[in-house]
Amino acid sequence: MSQSNITKPTVKEAPERSASSILWGNFFIFLATVFFGVNIPVVKILIPEWMTSMDVTVFRLGGGCVLIWIASLFLKPDRIARHDYLRVFLGGAVGLFLFMFLFNLSLRYADPIDVSIIMTFPPVFVILIGIIFQHKRTSWLEIAGVIVGFIGAFLVIVTQHSGEKGSDNILGDLLAFGATICYAFYLVILEGPTHRYRPIPLLRWVFLMACIPMLLLLPAFPKAPIFHTTEFEPWLCIGFVLICPTFLSYFLVNPAIKLIGSELVSMYQYLVPVVAAIASVIMGVATLRWIQVVAMVIIIIGMLMTNRAKHRHSSTPSPAGK
């Protein structure tokens, strides 16, 4: 057969995104990032004057579960396969519950700006989990990015103020590190189900599973000072925490990924400490120190290095026959 008679396979080009879809996608994820960043100093205001870290965890998980189940009533349900239930249970009862509990507990002790800087670490721990437990191959650039990121976090921890307050800050930073590990576990364990099911039908079961260990925190919940005050500010704060970063952000992130892609969406995560720092200073719950700015820049450089390495890896064509 002559070469001219061989039909060449057509390459399907990726559809071009319109200017309006790019604009809306960036707006959605920017708004979600603002919610995530402002959430940190708002929770700091609530803890410990109006609520304990356990109380905030109950509000976020219990209230978020109710709101997501109400939203799911307006959607066609996805049937969860039997082999995915263990992942859903571990993702909710271990990953999501421990993440929120340790995150809220860290704000009891640590500077909110420090916590926001450390909370950029889940992508790093996802990489480390893949290397250690899933035996994934990685590049030297990814490893270098992880090391650079840890140097930035190390600066945050070792430059705390001396004395009792400094010890509390270090404890809070370590709790924030624990929260990032739990969130990385949450991302890894639910990676498969996330691709198989829509967000709200899946999240309603994940939140429900997270509410199981949350029941252990209920006995002290009615004693929270917020239930014994007539002031409006704490209720406004907890209302924001429940509706915006816990509920609305899920509706904003999903269309943003569809409009501008997951890679660009993930880049907005590095704006969270910037938003949190600005909001913390405005609300008067923290003061920005120069070492925090340096650490923030170092961590962002490390994250960009790991993202660049992953982009190179994903764009490298696999050898023929594999």
C-alpha cells in the first residue's frame, strides 16, 4: 500500500477558551481564595473568646453537612460504588475531620499569618505521600521544590518570639503542619472517587462520614459562650465561616476548574496567605513581620518549582508501546 493511501489520524485540538470564560473562571477562583484567606483571621476572632476549636469544628462540619445535603436534593444523585465506600469513610472520618479539628486548634495558639503560610503545604505532602507510599517516580526539580518549601516553613517556626507565647506559637505551627498532612491524605484517598462522581453528591457522604467522629465533640458544644451572648459580631463571624469558605467555595472552585483548568486554579492557593495577612492586619488580630514575608516568598518559589516539574512530567510523551 502506498504512503499516499494511508489515512493519517486526526489530532483533536483542545477547544479554545473564550475571553469571557477565562474572566469568569478567574473571578470564581479569586472569590473562593478570598473566602479561604479571610476565614483564617475570622476563626482567630472566634477562638477562644466565643468558641473553642472543638465548637468551630462542630459548626463547620455539622452545618456544612446540612447545607450540602440540602443542595444535593436539587441534583440527581450519583450512586457510590461499594468499593469506594471505604475511601469515602477514611476521607471524611480521618482526612476531613482531623484537618478541620487540627486547623481550628492551631489557630488557638499560633499567629494566623503563620498558619496561612503553612497551609500552602498540602501539595508538597501529596507529593511525599506519592513517593513514600505509592512509589511514584519524581524528578530532582520536584524534590528541590519540596526542600525549598520546607526551608520557608522552618523560618516561620524557628523565628517565633521567645517565652511562653513563643512556645504556644510553635505548638500552633506544629498543629497546622498536622492539619496539612491530614488534608493531603484527604486529597490522596479521595482522588479516585473525585474523578468518578460529581462534587456535591460525593461531598454529602464525605461530610456525613466526618460527622461520625464529630459526635465526640458534642457534649461541650452547648456550653460555648456564643450561645450566651446577645452580641451580633460572633454570629456574623460564624455565619461567614459556615456559608462562605465551608459551603459556597465548593460551588466556585468546580466551575473555575472547567473554565480555566486545574493548573491555574491551583496557583491561586498561593494567594491565601497574602489575603489572610491583609485581612489579619485589617481586623487587628496579627501584625505582619518581615520574616513572614520572606518565608512566604520562599514557600511560593518552592511550590512553583514543584508545579513546573509536574508540568514537565505530564507534558513529556511516553515511549512507544507503553
